[in-house]
Amino acid sequence: MLTSRKDNPANFPLVVSAITEEERLKQERMKDVLLLLEQLVEREEVTVKKILDCLYDVGSINLINKKFSTRPLNRMMKWIAKLTRPAFRVVALYWFKKNCPQLITDWLGTKVKF
């Protein structure tokens, strides 16, 4: 048997609307954070490129030293790593612009939740 449930209409919508209003405000503010981060990445592209270059240098040296212990092979791999830096820069910058603002926004959102 299907029956409609009669709730107290005076109290229920106020609680729901307050919660949805808070959630809407939170989502709106996090969207603002995302837009600000996207604009920051666009304005500071040179800084992002420099950071990615530094991370590539450190990461490639650490990986090569870990995987290739023989000296001639180690030197050759470091030379190859230097040659591939421009290709890495293009791919990494594209990936960074596409993904990092959202990743940083999500991370910051977890930091402000209690």
C-alpha cells in the first residue's frame, strides 16, 4: 500500500534550505579558489616552468643514480636526460595547467574540513 508521508512542512524545509545554502556557499568558494589557482598558473607560467625544470633535474638524477650504477652508462643516461628536458617541459606544463589547480583545490579543501 502506497501512502504519502506527512512531515511537518514548517520545520523540515528550513533545515534543508540552511544546509543546502551552506553547501552551495562552500562549493562556490571552492570554485573561486580553483579559478584563482588557474589564473595564478597562467600569470606565473615562467615560475611554473622553472619549478618543473628543477624537479626534472633532481628527479632524473636520482632515478639514474638509483637504476644505473656503472659509470659509463650513468653518464650516457644523464646526457639523454638533458636532451629530453624540452620535451618533458612541454608535456609537464600541459599536465600541470590541466590538473594541478584542481588537485591543489581538492587538497586545500581537505585541509579546511574538520
